[in-house]
Amino acid sequence: MAMKCELCDKEPSFGNVISHANNTRRRRWNPNLRRVHALVGGVRKHLKVCTACIRAGRVTKAA
């Protein structure tokens, strides 16, 4: 399964790391995903959700 938030579709972003000597290399910044039990349509499901969605209250956690 892809490293992608199932609510906001946040995916890894790509860019360069540049050292003091101006050496560059490619890297990727991954979203901070957590696997949570959530209520979706009254049914308890596992979701891979980023922490920004959890803090914003877009996820209703199941007990």
C-alpha cells in the first residue's frame, strides 16, 4: 500500500538536500502516518491517516 493519507491524500514530497559544500542529493520527505481504528459510516475500519488529520479532528476514533 502506498505511503498516502487516506483522508487528505498527502503523499511524500521530493527535493534536494544541499550540504555546506553545495553537494546535492535527492531525498524524500514522508508524511507522518499512523494506523488508527476509525468509524467510517458507522463501521470500524483501519485507516492510514497523517497526524495533521488526527489533530484537526477529521478522524472519529473508534474505541
